[in-house]
Amino acid sequence: MEVMAALRTLPILVSRLRLAVLLSLVSAGLLISASALGQSESNRATARALAAEGYKALVVKNYAVAEDRFRRADELVHAPTLVLDHGRALMGLGRYVEAQEAFELVLREGVSDNAPYAWKRALQQAGKLLEEVKPKVAWLTISVPGVDNPKVSIDGKPIPVAALGIRRATDPGHRTVVATADGYESKQTTVDLDEGGEDSIELDLVALPPRQRAKASTSVTRTPNPAPEDRGASMEIPAYVAFGVGGAGMAVGAVTGVLALRKRSDLKSVCTGNVCPSTAQSDLDSYHKLGLISGIGFGVGIAGGVTGLVLLLTGEESDASDEGIQAGIRPYVEPGGVGLQGAF
């Protein structure tokens, strides 16, 4: 009986479980939609505030502020009304080329049949403003004859090479044109364009002399050699260091030499000729070591003194430095003796 009762209630439990799952999915979907909607509404609210500021600036002909506000508002929420007003601000700034592009964008994108009335009205106004701004755009032809891949700019804005030698839409007014190219002297000129006017300029670049051209094209910067007086001054410090090393070597040689002489005096009292007893072997070894150290010390002292003297006397730039060869001298100590070696 209990089993039968449980079986009878099973469909009810399954139905309730399905309902619970469905409700949970719907709730999750509502939360996601609400989150996305909240983000969109935040952008829309910001865009509306920017558009309101832009409209106020447009009314008082503060076109710079109006251009900034409408441009940023359209970046948040793209709409034909914002693009249209952005074009109006650009017209006020005399940036007719960009204004024409804004109005043409509204016409290219169009609006749907069920679009808001403001959007449809913006589409109509874009056509009228486009016809108004077109006659204001000036045209300029820039040529740089005889030069491959020149770099040309108008008021600091680069012009593509493909746009050279042909009519290019340009804002009217006082314009500065600069042309540069590798191996040529740069050239700058100015041109005054009237609204709807047309002009052409030709920039003849002068080739640099071969030496300057090679210098300008090389990517390796060579460190110039110091002036003779600077070189001499720069050699003083190494010379004094060499003298210091030489003095220390002489001191070591003198001290160890005195100790070696004392050992030799002690050995004479216990040795007969060149034969010494085994008990004096340690003193004999010490004597030889001290003698060797003394000889090395004096050798280093002499080498240091000579090196310092050479550095002071040869502090001038030599012709070999132009070939990357510099005179150098250094002391050496070997088991067979001490001395100097170097290149001159």
C-alpha cells in the first residue's frame, strides 16, 4: 500500500521539480538581462547628459565643447542624432571635411521604418547639411617630384603617399605643409585656402651631399674621440693608480726582502756551505718564498712606476685611435721574471 501511494505521488513530485527548475532558469535569465540592461541604461544616461551639455554649447556657439560632448556621447551610444549634432559642431570649428563625413555617415547608415521620429528627422537634416557643407570644402594638390616615398604632413597630420599628386579634400584656412625624405633636406611651406577654393603646391626637395647623406642614413653612432687636453686629463687618474700600485709593490718587496735577509742570516749559523740540516728545512722554504715575493714586489713596483710615467707622457691622441687601436701597457709577473708588455 505504501509503495502504491508513493507511485501515485511520483508524477506530482516530478511536475513540481520541473516547475522549480524552470523558475530557477527564468530567474537567472532575468538577472542576466537586468544586469545587461543596467549597464546599457548607465551608458544611455551618460550619453544623454553629454548630449544636453553639447546642445547648450552649440546654442552659444562654443563649438569646441560641443564637438567634445557629442563625440563622446556617440562613442557610448551610437545614434544618428548624436552624429548629426557632432557634424554641426565640426562645421562651427571650420573642420568641413570631418563634418561632411559625419553627415554622409548618417545617410549611409539610414534608419528603419519604425525608428523614432527624432532619428528620421536627423536623416532629413543630414542631407540638407551635407549640401550646405560640400561647397565649403577646399581642395589641395601636393606633389613631391623625383622622390620615392616622401613623408608629407598638413598641420602635423600625415598624408598617405597614395594621396600625393591628386586633389585632396582639405579644410580651408592657413595650412602648413612639411615634406621630408631619406637623403633629402626637409622643406616647409604654407598655403592659404579659401572656402571651396582649390590650389596646388610642389615641394622640390634638395638632395643632401653624399657625406651628409651617409651620415644621416647610418644607424650606428660613433663616439667621438676626446680632445687632446681632455684625453690627457683623463689619463691622469690611471697614471696615479699605476704609481700607487708601484709604490705598494715596492713596499711589499722591501718588507719581504728584509725578512728574507734575516732568514738567510739565521740559516748561515746552522748550514755549512749549501748543505743545511733537516731541522732547518722550514726556515729554508720560508727564505725562498720571501725571496720570491720580494722579487715580485719590486718587479710590480718598477712596472707600476714605468706604467704611470708612460701614461702621463703619452696622454695625447694617436693616429692609431682612428683605426680602433689604442696604445696600452701593463705589468706582468711570471715564474721566470717580471716586466712590461703592451701595444703602441
